[in-house]
Amino acid sequence: MSETKSDTPNVRSLPSYIVPSIVAGVVIAVATVVYFAIMYFSGNHMLGSAIFSIGLMFVFLFRADLFTGRVSSIYADVSTKKIKPLRALSVLSIILAFNIVGAVIFLGLYALSQPYDGIIAVVQNVVNTRTELSFGVIFVRGFLCNMFICSATYFSMRYKDKPGVAMAAILICVFPFMILGFEHSIVNFFVAPLAVFLGVSAATGPTLLWLLSSLLGNLVGGLLIAALYLSKKMSTLEEERTQSDITTTE
């Protein structure tokens, strides 16, 4: 470890982000597959969006680290000088990398389970539709998505001692971005390789552009909402969460 608890009592060690980030990646992947299944069996986008939103509540329940939501809280710590920018970049890089690892772990298991042909067709349709859109359109959709996700993150931290309220807030914040078709980068980092694994898409330039534009949109959206409104609020809540995590592991 690069840091010890005694040296930085209110800062999590970098390795402590790995498992929670993997868990978040798995949760996102599972929620996405359930959404695809609902679309296959019922074609009900509204129902699928609601169930996906409920799935994201497990990120809160597992106290997992999801890249999209953590962008704003980590920016808040930088803006209030609780951590340095280089460390913030390291933390976000670890969270992003292991979110993808978690998603890919579930991807492999799910692909080996021989998914229904109808679900494979849904995956193919999603990828084909998204890769036809321009960089700018995907970027804006990613930007808007993370304004909702970071709001959900704030409320989950604000009401961490009231799980019912926190989960209701998550549902209210996540449902709009799903029903409106906005872009969640971790979902995309699951769907794109899943499509390749299932043989319904290839890792082409448009696919990579889709992934990059949604990632950048999420990043900018999360940073902006933190800078404009949530920075100081989230920094205080994050300090409480970090101290709780450290105390739990002692």
C-alpha cells in the first residue's frame, strides 16, 4: 500500500477500491441483462427501465464504487483540497478499470450460459442503433445521464442512514436517464464486448467511438454537476463514508 491508516486517517487506500469496483461492475451487468430480458419477453421499455433502476439500488446496498457516480464525489474532495488531483485520477482510474473487470466477469459467465436468441437480437439492435449515432449525440446523452447518476449518488450518501429514502431517491434519479435513452459508460463497456462475444458485432471504429464518447460525456456531466452545486455537500458526506469504511476494516 502506498498509504497507511495512521498517515492518512480519512483516506481509503487505493487497493480498497478494487473489490467494491468489481462488485459495481457486476451489478451493472446483471441489471443490463435483466433489462434486455424484459425487452425480449415484453418489449416494455418503461418496465425494463424501472427494473434497471431497482438493480442500481444494489450498488448502494453493497456500498460499491461505480465510476459514474464517484466522479462527482471525488471531484468534491479535490475542490475542497482533501485529496490531490493526481490521487483523484488514480482512484477514478482504478474504479473505472475494475468496474469493467466486474462487467467482463459477468459477461463471460452469461455468454457461456447460452442466452436466448431473442436477447442476442436485442443486444445486436442496441449496438447497431448506438454506433450509428454521432460522437456529439452520444456525448450529450452521456453528459445528461451522469447528471442523474451523480444526483442519485448524492442522495444515497445524504440518506445513507435511511435506506428506504435513499433507494427511493435512486429510483427517481435513475429511471429518467434509462427511459430517455441516455448513455451510461459502464453499461456500454459491458454491452459492446458482449455483442462481440456473441458474434453480433465487431470491435470497429464506430463501436470504440461510442464507448469513448459516452465515457467522456459521463465524466464531464459528473464534474459539472459537482462544480455547480454538489461539491461541498458531497465532500462532507464522502468524508463520513470514508471514515466509516476505515473504521469497519480496522
